[in-house]
Amino acid sequence: MRQIERVDPALRGLLDPDDVIIPITRESLPLIRERSTERWENGPQWGQTQPRKEVIEGPDGAVDLYVFEPASTVNTDGSPRPCLLWLHGGGYIMGKGRDMWNGPFYAEEAGCVVISVDYRLAPEHPHPAAINDSFAALHWVHAHALALNIDPDRVAIGGASAGGGLAAGLCLHNRDNGNLPVCFQLLLYPMLDNLHETPSGQIVDHPIWCRADSFAAWEMYLNGRPLAEAPAAAAPARARDLSGLPPAFIPVGDVDLFVDENRRYAERLRAAGVVAEFASYPGMIHGGEKLGGTDTAIGKRMLHDFAEALRRAYQ
């Protein structure tokens, strides 16, 4: 059976049959970025919250951060608020920190300050540039917690797709390099396994993000090094030790290239003594909750679960 036939009918109807999918290569990436930027800027947005921009000093220069603070979540008693350090998706090669879907969504629905990192992208800046930028942002959050009115004991790290993989890698990197307080990992259908050594990773025709494109993105992110030599901070599936990490929630659709690698990662976290919840959504495609939003039952359920997991983590 083709994977498209497994997609929830409400979502399948939203996929554009005339959309020409360009295979990802180093040569095609500029055009793909141009198209993705147009969709990023003109695609679905959540709420009315607008960010303010902060520029911090990273290990190799300036890093832009986007801070989402909706007035509706300001505590009347002035007490510190929880924080989500957010890492956008895009295969490690696309995407922007000014994330007008996830930034407002979590700020408004989970009542937290969202700080979205505009980390450097491959292939111009391969691993470890994104990890280094994100770790600098985590340091900045803790160093400025008082000024930001953030509770340093309620700082979570989250991301979607490549951002989810980067969030998992950042938690590993943080554990091994200072162990700043992080209360939770929100890993939305994370891109973890550079080898795609799972049953779902062998399927070639997943909608939205397919096996061939994923391998191409991994090659750029790893700067051409042999895939088997990927460090754990770049490809968390390669990590041998998952102990001592924050609790995690890992939701993913069952029509997603990453579903089995996500399930395996959750199982390994639990085996290492980490609290990890895994959730699979029948008929859901990669990133489909943004495609359908609250207009589809499955998208609405997924979004509710995302925000509820974060709210519980902050209690």
C-alpha cells in the first residue's frame, strides 16, 4: 500500500496534488529554501502574539532569538513564568527562528515564555554550529532569567522534526557540558536517526519528508562525513548513554518516516531510567498538525496533547 493511502482522509484532502516536490540536493537547496521561506512567512500562523528580537553573542558570532510573551499569560502576582527554548524544524538546512506558529502557540496555550533560536543552518554551517548556537541560547536564558521573569527550574527544551532532534541533542550536550537545569524535553516527531535503521525508515514514499530527502539533509548537516560516524549530539539515536536526561514527550504520526526511530528512542530513554511518553497518531503525516490545525480532528487532538504535556511538565 502506498503511504498516501494511509493518511487520514481529512488531511489527505489538504495535500496539494499539483505541488511539485523538488528532490533535496546541494544544487536544488537555494530554490527549496526560497519556496520554504515563502510558505514559512505566508503559511498558517497561530494567534496574534508578536515576538521581540534579542541578539546574543554565540561561540562564532551573533545569534538571533525571538521572544514570545503574550499579555494574556502575564501573571497578575508577578511570579516567574516557565520557559520553552524552541528549536524550529527544517531538516537542519531550512527554517527560521521567527516561528509564527509554534512561538505564539506555546506562549498562549501553555502559558510560558517562548524563546525561539535562529540557529545556523547546514550546509553552510554543519554540525556542531546549530548545537553551539542553541547551547549559547540556553546559557543566555539562565543568565537572564531574573530580567526575563523566568523560573530557572521550569525551563524546557522543545522542537519539531529537525528541531526535535536538535532539542534531544542539546539535552545530551547540556548533560555532558555543565548540566544547566532543564525540566522537560518536548520532542515533536524528532529527526534522530541518520541511518534510518528502523522499519519505517526503510519506506521510501512517505509524504512531506521522504527517505531520500532525509539522507540528503543528513549528509549536509554532517558535512559529508560517513553517516555511521555521526556524533550523538548530532544524531541522538547514536547515543550510547541516555541516562540523566530530562523527562520527554515524543509524539509522532504513524505515516511518518520517523515513527519507529521515535518509538525506539522513547524505549531507550525508559530503559535508561528517564520518564518518556511516546504517542503515535493514526493517519497523521509529518508536520500534519500545522497543515490541518484545528480544522481536523486528528490535528486538534495532537495540538492539545502538545500543550497539555508542556503544562503538566511545568506543574
